[in-house]
Amino acid sequence: MNIGLIVIGDEILSGKRQDKHMARVIELLSARGLALAWARYLGDRREHITPALRDAFAGGDIVFSCGGIGATPDDHTRQCAAAALGLPLVLHPQAEALIRERMREVAAEQGTPYEPDRPDNVHRLNMGMFPQGAAIVPNPFNRIPGFSVGDVHFVPGFPVMAHPMIEWLLDTRYAALHGRHAQRERSVIVMGAMEAALTPLMEDIEARFPAVKVFSLPSVDHPQYGRHIELGVKGAPVGLDAAFERLRAGLIDLGAKLGPEMVR
């Protein structure tokens, strides 16, 4: 199964906030021998969110969606998920219990009585309105849960909440997948090279080693190496070293000037 990430929020697209989700999700996956296959960024517009979620539900991938599950007017993810599924939004009983528990805690901390029928408290229950049949995703930060429908999982936009929730999903729902996509990289700095001249060699490596992917990262103004290409191979550990040695030998045959080698 591929793993995808959706990040929702106008504040990301406008630059008011920097996305912290993708880098952290990559770290969480890498630590478990998994990898991110794709990512999408969406603003707070239902006409964009709904079709993106429809694709996610139909695609068969594991998908983590961050943001937009609150109960303010600019939060649309819960409604869009329901629309994409053609299901009603209903108050999840376990989510309701957790939200009420959190409201009691906040009232106790503030030294005020808990008033369940107060309009703002009633409104807070909207955060537990999920597509019918959804399962909750526990939130260790403040108890307000996210939700899952199949392999598509919805968590808040706040990294302090979202990342432990994603980690919990990886270590419970997907523990059996750990290590399935473990990868290594080996690369070498090729000084002053042009990608077009190296393309036949890259194509030859991928033809000889189908399980390996060749990558080329050119730079024109590196402070240490100047114009260069980081050329390498990545993939499952089995066969990677042989592919790299063939790549290196091919570069030597071409008369390339080689710099440092790297292993990741």
C-alpha cells in the first residue's frame, strides 16, 4: 500500500504558517521502514477538498489528512469527507464522551461549573460529528479525537496533536507493515557533469537492476563543489550495492571526475 499525505489550510498556502507535517511524517515513516508516496496541499475550499477526499477514499492508499476538523466556519474537512462518501455526519458517541470529559476538565481548571447546555459547550460537540460509521483516532494532547474511514485518517492541523495521532495509527493499525519499504541510498558527487551525458548510463542501471531507482540531483552554485550532480541509486538493500558499483564503474568509463560518496 502506498502512503499519502493531505495538508489542508489556507494559512499554509498563503505562507502565514510553514508546513511542519510533511517533514515529520517522512521521519515517522522512515523510522518504521516505510515511505511517503505522495502529498497534496489544499486550501479551505470545499470544492477542492471534497474531490480530493473522494480520490483518497477510492484510491486504496493509506492517507493521513491534517487540518480542518475543528468546528469554526473555516473548517470544512469533516463535511467534505461526508460529502465524498455520500454519508451523513453524525455525533460519534465515543467522541461525544471524550469531548464532554474535556469540557469538564477545562471547567474544573477554571474553577467554574460545567454547564453542558451552555451554547458554546453545545457547539463544541460539533467536533465529534463524523461521517456515519467512522472510527475515532485518540488525541493524547486534549482528548478531542480525530477519525478514520477505512485507511483514510483525519487529524487536526496542530502538529503537537497530529503527529502523536499519526504515530499511534502507524504503531497500531499498520504495525504489520513496518519494514516493508525499507530503503537505502548510495550516491556520489560527479563534478562538472551534465545530466544529458549521464542519462544513457542511468537508463542502463535501471534496466539491469529493476528493483533500483536511479536519482540525479544537479546543482549549479554549490559553495563547495560548484556545478555538480549528486548521482545515486535507491531501493531495497538487496542488490543496491551491486547497482551502485556498476554506476560508479560506468562513470569512471566516461572519464567523470568523482567526489565524495554518500550512504543513507
